Amino acid sequence: MRMSENSSLLMLGSQGTSMNSSSNSSVSPPSADWVAPTFTRAAQFRVVATLVLFLFAAVSNLAVLISVARGRGRRLASHLRPLIMSLAVADLMMTFIVMPLDMVWNVTVQWYAGDAMCKLLCFLKLFAMHSSAFILVVISLDRHHAILRPLDSFDAKRRNKRMLLLAWSLSLLLASPQLFIFRVIKAEGVDFTQCVTHGSFQQRWQETVYNMFLFVTLYVVPLLVMSLCYTRILIEINHQIHKSKGGESCLRRSGTDMIPKARMKTLKMTIIIVVSFVVCWTPYYLLGIWYWFHPQMIQVTPEYVNHILFVFGNLNTCCDPVIYGLYTPSFRADLAVCWFCRRQDSSPKSLDRLSARQGNPSAEQESDAPSVDQMRANEE
């Protein structure tokens, strides 16, 4: 993607409106001031790197989805399963919509799919981005309730369903303007067409306001909510530690456990998932903000910087299943079983032994659902 006035996808498009980086009027740019973009060496690197990420993300996220839906991942607490499945689905949308479109668009340079596909695919790209961010917010809110309000755990499943419905609905709503502002434009005097926002905004500041609104909904608001949730969680854990040292009752399952192991494991997993989201996408968003307020930076910033930061952002889609696998023995066991099922000498007994070695999880290990004893101790 070339950094130009097509920042309506927070620079997540491919070539964007490379036809003109200085204005966004309704008039097509004069060919005398414009040079058609080409499939550069930096863009070639981006395509190859994105293809590698696509293959890994597709396989790993599909594996997570299958494991949670039909494999040993079903041992997860009933209110956690929809969250993990929704995160995998959001990552798969990024994988099968954003990555292939970006690769093809960089190879073809211009747009050949027509006006209807221009609008639809730009809408789907933003929908995938919003859903991925909002699902992380829902997961953070779930962990917030699990630690700070453990007695509400019986209502967690219904609460999470409502939050997930809201997350998907908001993603759909916030992405819908893409259906109206993107269109196919043909440059004057040359055989070049592009899917752009060109002409949808009367003034550049209007597009900047729209871009900033997307930045706030895609990144700032989710980051603030997630930060608030985990800050309050850490404060509560620290408070309980001090209470324990003072001999007071706290979130205990035994005399040595501050928080049930399953809940603590899930908490650590979700924190790392959120951190990976922030680390992977922050550089690219910051580059986008820099461009919105200082368009001239396109003249001094090397092209490969933009490509590398976009690829690094897409790495987040690959991180989620890896993090989930590191903290979930059942998922690793499912992968091992699938791998060894290909070997003809595998037998049911050997597979059972393999699963046991991988850490065949008990309900206590994989679920933070409450028991009677835990409820008495204010635990999930």
C-alpha cells in the first residue's frame, strides 16, 4: 500500500488513492502531475511476507476454532468458549479478507474488480478490523468481572453473549460508511483505475476527521477499555495479596492459592493477547496519524517502512493462536493427536498416552466455572 489520501482504512488498503497525494477534490488528478504506481521491490517483499503469515494464520486459527468447537477445547468454561471462538473467527476474517486482498491489490497495482467489489471489500476489511479489536474488549471485560465480581459468574454466559452481539453489531455499523465513500475512479488521460475515496470529501479536513474517528474506534477506545480493565484487575490482586499478608480472607481456593490456577492462567493468556495487539499495531497507527497531519511525510519516508509496519501489524493474527496454545494443554493435545493420526502405526492407546503426556486437562485446569466450595470463598 502506498501512503496517500486513501487513509480511510487507516492505511490498511493496498494502493489506495495513489493517483494524487495532495488533494481530495472531486476532479480526477491531471496526468501531468502524476506517475502511475508500480509493483516495486518493497511491495514484492510485502506480498511474500503476507503470504507466509496468511498460511500460518489460516492453519493455526482454524485449528483453534476446531479444537474449541469439537475437540478437547470443549472443556473450557461455557462462558469462555464463545469468546475464544469469536476471537478465532475475527482473526480468520483478517486472514481470509484483509491479507488476500492486500496481496492481490499490491500485485495488480490498480483496481480491476469493479465498483461493487470496491465498496464491499473495503467494507469487509474495516469490519474485520473492528471485530478483532472489539472481541478483545469483550474478553477483557469478562476477565474484569471474573476477578472483581466472582459472584456474578453464573450470569457470565448470558452477559458474554450480549457483549459479543454488541461487538459484532458495532463492527458492522462502524464499517458501513465504507460502502458509500469508496468508489472506482479512472485517472484522466491514462489507462489507470483505482478503488479510492477520491471525491467523497469536499475538504481534506473532513477526511482527516473521519480517519481520526476510525482511529479512535479501532484503537484508542479499545486500548483505554482494556487498559482500565487490567489495571483494576492488577490493583485488586495486589489488594488481595496485602489482605492475605494481614491474615484476612481473600480470593482463595486453598491456603496457598491467591486466585484459582485456571483463572490466573486465563488472565495471563488474555493479558498477553492484548499486549500483542498493542505491540503489533501501534507503529502502523502512529505512522498513519503522522501522515494525516503531515501529508508531506510521504516524500521523505522510505516506502519499505510502510510495508514492514503493515506486515508487522498482520503478525498479530498469527500471535493469538500461538498464545492460546501456550496456555491451553487441550489445544496442544489436539494438535498432537492430529499429527500422529497421520502415522499408520498410531493406535488409540498410544494416542491416549500422548494426550496424557501433553497434559490432558481436567475441568479444574481448563475451566474457571464456579463450584459450591469456590462460591463460598467468593471464587468462580
